Amino acid sequence: MTDRDPTRLEKINARFEKVDWTDLNSICTTLPAYKQELIKLSSEGAKNVSKKVEIEMFNLWTPYKDKQLYKQTELILEPRKRHALFGHNGCGKSTLFRAMASGALFDQGFPKHISVLHMQEIETSPDNGTLMETVINSHELLYCLRKCKAKLSELIEKEPKEEYKANMEWVDSELTLLRSDEAEAKVSKMLKPLGFDEKAQQKNVNELSGGLRMRVALVCAFFQQPDLLLLDEPTNHLDFPSVLWLENRLRGYPGSFLLVTHDRQLLENVCNSVMLIEEKEINYYKMDFKAFEKRKALDDKKKYEERERFISRNRNPDPSTPTGRRVAMYKRWIKDYTARQVAIGDMFTFPDPSPLPGVDPETPADEVSLIDMKDVTFGYPGTDVKIFKKPTNCTITAGTRMGIMGPNGAGKSTFLKLLTGRLQPSTGSVTVAEGFKLAYFGQHSAEELDLEMTPFEWMCFKYPEEKQQGKLKHHLKKAGMEGEMSETRMKGFSGGQKARVIFAQLTYVCPHLLIMDEPTNFLDLESVDSLIAACNKYSGAMLLVTHSRHMLHSCGNIYLSITPGKFQFFESIKDCERATYSFIKDVEEGGKVKINKVQGGSGEQVEEEEEEEFTMEAIMKRRQKHKEMLEAKAKAAIEEKQAKLDEKKAKVVVKAQKDDWAVGDECLAFWHEDRKFYKAKVRQVSKKGAVKVCCTFLQYGNSVVLDPAQLLVIGATPTKEIRQSAYYLHLEAVKAKKAAQVAKKEKLKQERMKKRRQRR
């Protein structure tokens, strides 16, 4: 006897101890509860049993009953619907998942005949065998039926009773429906794109890291295919190909699922319905996630205005009355809504980097080299694995915004370590610019924080040489840590709040290159949007490793795909996705991709000729060629426009009657307001560039600067054509004056920015 609780498989096996194998009803007691309920309904004559969940008065409390999360709301889940579950942190999403999966809602009317699975990371357990065994055994119905078949086969061999044979036929028919004979091949095909080759599939699950066990849990979920699948942040710990694999699986999922994730692209691509948790109620939106966000923004704005009007009508109500309580509730909602809107815009802030020493601040960013990797190969000492077998080239400039993607273990981290000098190449060189500063945010950076400190104390600890500590507090404020937040112990902070502290620490000394490795893990959707906005405002170089395609698309301008055997650059994320889909297909079908040594380590490059079109140099050449083509096109368009203007001017402008005006000459000068000519006297003639004549009107005494074509000799008669010509020249002069003012302002602005950079 042991003191530990029985494991899942031990509980299932206990159901087989008192089975009468001649009685089919007794055999059915070994099956999962939902299957027993389906068999019972079938025996009662029920046909086409609905798998819809519909609870009209749904209530749910926290496990300790200290807070009500859902109050008299509807819980409706239609079959074969793909729901996104959306709500702020702490609203009860995970509690709802646990309640549905555990059967705690049966007393409120949740159907017992529906199979429900809450996908969670696999814990270390004596149940766990190899990856293949663990996934196969996770399917409770398949496990029980196979166990029944094995027992019945054993009994038939000893004593071939008719009851045993009849029961065996029923078990075989159920196994055929589950395609039991194809199970192992199906599981193997699902495991391979997630980085588990045939050798890795024989490893014990208990030996894997938490992130890898999460991948195995995903395979378990899609292998079982429950009627209702509950997914809570399934993309955490996944790499880019794994996210694409997950999306493909969800697109073709035959049942219903509820999805909670911060991956906007995944929500937009797979969900056709949104369930919003707000004010202890569930609101339903039968639309995709993109349309829901637009509707939600409009609804929130309308609600804000209505509640503002209600508060203004009831300024000083008695707090004990229903109106007073309603006003207090509305004020809390408005305060939270306003704080949320402010946080979205100012959650993350990155300052501009200072100029590199010896580099002219006016030099285009794409021409300022920060890191130059030349003909680099690399293999870890003492192993035969070559991560970069072929000479690899890459140049990081001050204008680089590179998204890096690929399967875990293919060499992304190795590539970053080579760039940052934490690893030395086997051959080749990595050259770094003088005075270059780097900031690195890793997915485990928050673990470095001392949670007993406040953000301000942490900044003082990291920058002890800073005498003006007010600057540290001001920088924290710019990172969204203002007021009491900067003086609060970090042990109660959320993932997003910890990330803000790390970003504040990294960007206090302005980096020229910001490297972010999976920064979206543990951030909610609004925090991710705020991080994207901050990245787009940041003027320095950036390398971004993330599984979030929305972030890659929003922040990158070139994409590097690192897969076993290939090191390719792409100009768009769509091209990169296509290459990754090809990689997944090759791995699933056992094609030419070599993935041994990928899982749990680094992938080895195979000898394949790198295609010229996918090198960084080729992309830069194409972009330069495209840029030159656009510049030539723009120049030709300007010249064509100028030619048309000159042609129009030639048709409209009447030739000047006299070009050699002298000071003291009398003339008829044009006045633009009434488009008439009046007597005037020449005061000054400028011959710098185009000839301009300054005249003073004799009758009124005011002066004007005109073109010679806007002057007539005394006695001449101004015709309609002459007046039109003079007015056209006036309009052209006004346009030229405005353009000169704009150019002057821009020049002054550039000079101010140059002086500011020099002061830094």
C-alpha cells in the first residue's frame, strides 16, 4: 500500500475487477461515463441525441465559494460551433472550463452524454509511458475497449462461450468505429510536425520539459476528438510550425471547441462565434472575432455614454438606495474602462536609440551596419551535430525589423547567441559596430525579477550608478508603472505587469537593437496589442522570435525561416507560412526533411543547395532594384506633371508686353482680389532667378511683387485673356510660397532633432 492517490489508469483498471464478461451491461460499466449514458439513451429508444448545451439559469462560484463568477446567465453551446471565449483576467474562464470537464455542472442541466476534454499540460505520473503509449492511453474509450477485447480473447481461448463471442462482436464493432487499427499510425503522423520523430516517440513523457509535455497534450486532445474541446492558451510554449499545425487541426475539427488565447490571428482564422464574459454574464456574438471587436468597441462606447448620462442625472443619490448602488457600480465600470483604454496605449514605451559613435545621424538606417555575420558555420563542441553546416550570411542594420520563425530546436536560439556573441562560430566571423548597445528580452526574463522588491527598487538595484533616481521613476511611468504601481511589491503582479518592468529595465539605456524571444507568452490580447504599438513606434533595429503571426506581420519587414536543413529569408510572412506548411507536410509524410536530433536539441542542417532567391543578399538586391524602379517611376511622374504644367502655363500665360522694367517707370499693375489693373509705379526690380517687379499703386499706396507678365504699359487695354493669365500667375506664386514655408519648417525640425541626438 502507498499513501498516494490512485492514478487515472489505476482508477480505470479498478472498474474491471468485478465484471461479468458474459453480461454486456456489466462490460459497459467499464466504459467512460458519457459512453454509458449514450448506451442508456440508445436502449431507451432515443435517436439522433442532440449534443447541444443549454442551461437557462447558470450560476457558478469560485471553488472556495468566496466570489460568484456567473449569476443567472445563459450557457448555450451549439454542436459543431467554434467558439472564442473572451473576457478580462479573473472573470472565470478557467473555472468554467474546470467545472464543465469535471461534471460539476450536471446538477444544472449540463448533458451527461457529451464527451468533454479540458486540454492541460500532462503532469509527471506513473501512468506515463512512451509518447506513443501516453497518447493512445489518453483515449479512455479506446483504452477500455482494447482492454475488454484482450480479456474476452483470453476467455474465448479458454472456453468459447456464445456470450463471450457475442460480446466480442460488439466490442469489435465499437473498435471499428474508433478505427483502432489505424490509431498508432495516426498518432505518429500527428507527433512528427511537433518535433517528435520515431526515436523521440519512444521516450518516456516524464523525461520531457513542461513545454514539450504541452505538445503531447495537444496530440492527446486531437486524437480523442471529444464532442467539446476546451483549450486554455494552447499556443504557450509552441513554436511557429506548431501553431500552424494547431490552426489546421482546429479548422477541420468535427466537434465544438471553446478557445481562450492571446493569438489574434488564430482567433480570427478559426472561430466563428464569440462568447463574452462581462459583469457575471455571458453574451453571445454570432460573428467572427474581427467583427466582434468592432461591435464590442461600439457597444462599450455606447454603454460609456449612457452611464455617464445616468450619473450626471443622479449626482448625489443615497448610497443605500437602488439608484445609489447603481451609480456606484457605473462609476466603477467607467473607472475600469478608462484605465483599460489608457493602459492599451501606454502599457509599453521604448525610447529612441542614441546615434552610433562615428556615424552621421543623417545616414539612412539601412546603411548603418550593427552586426555582420559572414560565412559562419557552427557545431557544438564534442558533438557531431552541425547546426549551420553551410556558410551562413546575415547583416543586421539599424533599419532591420526581422521576424524569426521555425520549429523549436532548429537553431533559432543558436542563431541569436551567435549574433550576440554568447557563442563563437566554428568558422567565419561576426563583426559588431563600435558603441553598439543590445537589449534582450527572453521568454524567461521575468524569472530574473526579485518579487519581494517594488519596480522602483528593482530599477535602483539594476542601475546603482544612476544618482538622479527620479529619472528611473519617470522611465517606469513611461512603461506604464505609475502611481502606486511603481511602489508595489511584484509578487502579486500579472505576467503583463512583470513584462513591463523587464522592458523598462532593458530600455532605460536606449538599445540600438532590441531582441525579443516569445514576448507574448503570458500576455493577454490587449497587452499584446499595446506591445505591437510600442514596437512600431520604436525607431531602432529589432529581431523578433514569436509564434504570434499578428505580431510578426505588424512589426516585421523581412522574415527568416530556420528549419532543419534550411536557412531562408522571405519578404512577406505569407511566403514564410507557405514554406512552413511545406515543412509540416514533408515531416508528416516522412519526406526529405531530416528531423532527427530536433526534439529536445538542435536540428542538423543537411547538404542542400541553398536557393539564391531565399538569401538575404538576394532579397536586399531585389528590394534595392524595386526601390530604384519606384524612384525612377516617381521621378518620371514628377517630370510628366511638370511638363503638363508648363504646357498649361504656355497656353494660359500671355507673354509680357515689356521685360526691361526700370525703377520709376509707370505701368498698369494687376490686383488679385478684384482681378483688375490699376496705375502703379515701379519701386524695385529683382533679377535673381526669375525677374520680379515691386510696384506701388498710385491711388492706394500699397505695394505688390509681380511677374513682368502681370504688368501692362500705360494705355494698354487689359483683355479677358490677360486677366486670366495674371490671376493664374498669382495662384502659382501663392503655391510656391506655401511650399517654401513647409520646406523651411521641415528643415528647422530636422536641425532640432539633429541637435537633440548630438546632446544624447
